Amino acid sequence: MDQQLTSENMPASSEAKTSAQIAPGALAILPLRNSVLFPYTVMPLTIGRPSSLLAVQQAVRQQMSVGVVLQREASTDAPPE
């Protein structure tokens, strides 16, 4: 099961990546495992992958949208880009 990451328990190696910028016009993509988010619904999300957490945090900092997609294979830890 995914663990909820916060700045206190984030791995040290990913702290250096927090300064990465999302290119203007780009969309941060968040793959969801074992859940479906339907249009116009509100649902709490637990973000477990450090790369996903960093992408969402940066999108929020830059006031950009986040795209949510269903990940077909829930057992895959790092879906291909």
C-alpha cells in the first residue's frame, strides 16, 4: 500500500529535485493505482511515489493543472514515461 509522503519523511535524494521547474504549457501527469477519478468529482488522493509527489508540489507552486490518468498495471512501481 502507498505511504503518504510529507516533507518530514521524504527521502533525502528527492529533496534536491524540489527546484525543478515544469515547462510553460506542460501538464504534470499523476498516474493513479487502484482508483478512478471521474470528471467533476472531488476525491482525496494519497500520493506515494516521490516523483509524483514532487510533480504535484511543483505544479501547485507554479499554479498549473495536474492531469490524472489511470495506471493499468497497479503492480508497476515506475510506469514508463
